Amino acid sequence: MEAFLGKGVFLVASPGLRDPNFRQTVVLLCEHGDEGALGVVVNRPTAMLLSEAVPQVPVLEGQRHTLFSGGPVQPNQVMILFRLSHESEDQHHVFDGVYLGGDPGVLEQVLTRPSGTDAFRAYVGYSGWGPGQLENEMKTGSWITLPADPTVVFEKDPARIWPDIMRALGGRYRVYADMPPDPHMN
């Protein structure tokens, strides 16, 4: 299967990927080009709330939105994925009504006046690859690529994303669906 890399693709960690930053992760690729690639891990919630990470945004006060770990790069930077029912020119379009940005105005609108399927997920840090780095990881079999699905990003239980993809891939991957996060720890 020819691996396609580009915006709006899920990078699914292969069962053999041992890097603790990416073990059993699903990364939404938000940018890919000659300068490298950028994405966010969509299935690693943290114990921190978004309101704790960005206390300067009043609309978040009292809200219980979990902050996700987007990856090991710039772990103090908060990035937000939005699913919007209308086009947003101020945000970076990723795919199918999904945008990457940090605009507090858009966040406030989604929280106070959502329309349709508007939603968001907030990430601290991101996943980044230099020129050619991700392509090399693809050649070594570190990643499986699939078309991204907004419902997986915004609605699915994060703990079920990787195992359910393994199960859906079937064949030799099915056996990994119930593998513990770290098989060395019981």
C-alpha cells in the first residue's frame, strides 16, 4: 500500500514503534511539505485542564476541557484544532472543516455560540519532523497512514482510537488491538 503523506492524514503508530513519544499514538498530520511535517497526537489526554494552561482566556473559567499532549515539540505552546461548520480564513485549514489555530475569538464562539458540529480540542506541544525525516520513518515501517476522520478526533474516546484502528485494519494488526500501552509494565 503506497503511503500518502499530506494534510488531513492520520499517522497511526505501527505496533513495532517503540519511541515512547509515539507508542500507540495516532497523529493528525496538519502540514507536510519540503520543510518537513507538523501534526498533533489526537489520543493522549493529559491530567491538565485547558483553563489551567491558558488562564488569561476568561470564557474558559469553570470549563472542564481536557488538554491533550500534541507531541514532544514546544511542550509549553498551546495549539487548538477546531471543527467549524463555516469556513475560517484566520485559521490554518487542515481538512473537512478542521482548522488549526489559537484564536481566542474562535474558541469563545465555539464555546458560547456553537453551530452544527462545531467543536475543539486543545493540545500542548506538537509533533514535528524535519525535511525527509517522516519519509524515512515511513520506509522503516514506523507509521501506517489512513485518511483522517473528524469524528475520531472530536468525538471518539481517546483511549479507544489506536486499538479500534488496529482492530479495523484487521489481519496481522488485529492481535495488537488489546495490547497494553507498555507490555513491559503489568
